[in-house]
Amino acid sequence: MTPFAATYFYRGTTVYFSSTFYDVNGAVVQPSGAAINLSYIEDGQVRSTLVEMTPPVSPAVAWTAQWDTRLIQPGVVNWSVHSETPTLPYGVGDGSFTLLANNANLPTF
């Protein structure tokens, strides 16, 4: 996995994800699919959403995805990247970031 380095984003930002999957020997593998599960708090409840990743076009090897944060409440967002195969994932990567917004940053723009 190749996690991003940012620890916070401002609401309204499109968050970009990029992951390269490797086998146990460190060789790049291309799974049949990949997705990111995002978990965040909304109105006091834990919510989650699944974002499908876009496969790379050769010679690129990284899968990518983007998530629109315009309507998300500020707080910690947890994410987990999973590759898909017919039976088991090739790889999993977890992380988190903080979504920030002040009173001028409205969730409806």
C-alpha cells in the first residue's frame, strides 16, 4: 500500500487515494478490483461509505480513488483499502485523517 502523507483536510476538499498492491515477495500485483471503506461520524452516528478504486492503465501500477468531502461533518475519518480477488484480498491498508471545518466552511457549498 502507498498511503498518503496528509493528516488533515478541509471540508470541501476532494481527497485522493492511491495504492499499489504487492505480493509477499514485493512484486507488484494487479487484483481484480479494489475499494476504500471510509468511516466517519454524522449526526452522532458512525457512517461508512465504500468507494471503488479505478485500475491503473499500463505502465502505471497504482489504483486510484477520490472522495468528495463537501457534505461531511468535521472529525476523524478512518479508511481501509482492500484489494479484491475471487476469494481473498491481496492487500489491506488502514489509516485515518482529520476533516476540518470552521463556521464559515458550510457543508452545502
